[in-house]
Amino acid sequence: MRTYTLSALAFGVASLASAQAGDFAITGAKVFVGNGQVLDSATVVVKAGRIDSVSTNPAPAGMTTIDGKGKILYPGFIDAYSTRLQKSAPEPSQEGKPDINFSAPPYMWIGNRKGVYSEFGAADHLDFEKDSGSWESGITTALLVPSKGCIRGSAAVVDLAPATEKGRVIDPMFGFGISYRNGAGDGYPSNILGVVALMRQVLADAKSLSEGAELAKPTEKPWWLKSLQDLNPLVTGKKPGIFEVNMDREIERSFKMSAEFGFSPIIAGGRDAYKLLPAIKDKNVPVVYQLDNLSEPSVEPDRAGTLPQDATPMEYKKERHTRWEEQMAGPGLLAKGGVRIAFSAGGSVGSYLENVRKFLKFGLSKEDALKAMTSGAADILGVSSQLGTIESGKQANLVLMSNEFSEDSSKVERVWVLGKAVLEPKGATK
């Protein structure tokens, strides 16, 4: 039996050639199952990429073991909203684009579809072989959402495994990304009123089409028809709309839009969600908090010699700091209020754990934070039967840490995705 001791070894990302695969057991670690249960010293047996058993029994005779004594074992962490790791949607065809100075066809977006990318799917455009930044933060799974436009296409739940892993796409069409920021370059729509009008027209057309309306002659198949057809799962209520919003008025607008067109909303961003706690709880809307841009604003006086016209009023600085404190307390308030929350690493994947810890200082409990990173996120993404807890039959997405994630000194030491080591001590061999 071969045993690895995690002591003073250096750690690095496993290469495809050296990545550990096959059957093994992690012994002696303190196991946070992910459902509130904690086992002080357990044996977790992995076979064929799945968790075979979790017990206090010794590892099966002859099985490769990894010594986790003094370490903490968690389910793989989940990034519940990410625009990374995929190709960008191509610019739409300009064929048929009207000259808006002289004509205004009823379906304005048909010839000028700025920001509408409903036919673009993240699952079909994955663009990563490895994701060392996520692994070093213990992240093993992500919801990948297209980043372009206002109607952004379909999001996919993906295990962050090498491209050779055929089973890394768990759900190829979880829902549709939506944003009030167009991000489509020049031209209509150029402001929030135009974006909302465009989105409502597109969704209305898609809903009419789903109800049997003929928007084109039966003998024709115009290029724009597929974009409406692809929205069928959204406008028929089979898939949710994932709104990237932060301000309370944007969240309220998202509630109205989803109600108008008959689909469930998910809020990604959520800075002001605490202001709408009763409504969010009543509607059972999940909130995915983005973990970047959390820096504390300064309340220090301006530098000596600052010109009066360049000075920032102290009243404004204090007001801004108070608002930041309220936003930082938001996840704790929502979790205590019974709202389902999860986390998005945003553009700061390497600071994922550091940023989660910031919320702990503002009232979010360790238990609620861990749930948001694991089982709660899996529940929101509809994959709780496969991920989110360390239980028999589930995928072996696991994170071994030097201490509890809430401790500033804690480090991610090993990571497995689908039972294969993607982060391991350098020099570890079987």
C-alpha cells in the first residue's frame, strides 16, 4: 500500500500525463460532507471517478491511499456564474440590416440584432484544457454563461476537467444569460430604454412563436427565425433566465420581465439584493453573489494640497462606506432569511476563498458560506444528485485543505475532478 503524506511538499497543477486516476482512498481527514454533517476522521473511497463510500473504516486492502490526517476534506467548490472558459459569440450577420434613416420594419431586431445571441451555447464553445486558477481555489465546477449582449445564449454546468474528459459537461443548457448592458458595439440599442425595449420585443416574438404564431412564410426559413426558436425553453418556462444585475431597481425589473414572459429568474451579482429580501424570499429566487470588486472604500481625508474642485466631500465618502458595509452584510442577511445563495468568483478566481472570508466578517456564518460554495450551489444549478456533498454515488469532486476554509492561513493542497487529480503535490507519483 502506497501512502502520501502532505507535509512540506511544494504543490502544482497535475499534467495530463501525471494526473492521478483510478481507485484510491483518502484516510484520516476531517470531512465536511456539505449537508451540515462533519466527520472528525473518515475514510473516503473513490472508484471509477465516483465516491464509493464514506466511513470510519480502514481503506480496503491493497488500495492506494492518501493520508489526510490533520487536513480538511470538502466537496469541490462551485463557481455558480462565470463568463470565462468559452469562446466569444461571433458578430451577427449584417445581411438585411435596414437603413434606419429611411425604414423601420416592425421587427426591428431582425435586421439589426444588436445584443441578441440566443442561439449561442456555452457548451458548444468551451475553450479550456485546464483551469489552474480555479483549481488552486478549490473550484471544480462552474456555470459557464456567454458574456456578450443582452440576451446572451444558453449557459452550461461544466466540470472543470481537461478537454479529454468527455463527461465534463453536466448540463448543456441550464438556462439563458440576460443583461441590461448591451455590449454589442455601436448603434441601436444605445441606452437602457432601448435594451429593455429590444429584449421585450424579442421575448414577445419568441413567445408568440412558441404559441403557434407564424412570423415567416412556411416556405421560408429566415436566418433570424432560429434565434427565436432557440428561446423556446426560456419563454415556455422550462429554463430560467440568469440576470446579471446588482442594483435593486434592476432586480425589480428582472422580476417584472420574468413574470411577463413566464420564466423563473436567477439573480447573479446581487449587491443590493438585501434591500429586497422579502420579495426575493417570497418568489424563491436564488441569488449568486459575485466575489470581485469588494474592496473597502476609503474614508480618509484627501491629500494635503488637493484643490477644492478636485476634493471628494467627506459626507460622500462616509455614505459610500456605509453602503459598502450594508452590501457586505447582504449574503448573511439573505441566508438567515431563508434565501438560497451561491457565489460567483467573477474576475477574481484566485481570490475566491479570500473574498468568501470577507463576508464572514459581516455576519455570514461558516455553515451558510460552505453551503453556498457546495450543496446550496448544486441545488440552485439542479445538479445536487451528482455534486455538492461527499456521499456515496456522487462525483468525486473533492478538495483537500490544510485547515478549514474560513481560516486565512488555510491552503488548497489537492483537488480532484471526476476522481482525477488536477492539483497535487509536485513529485507525487504512484
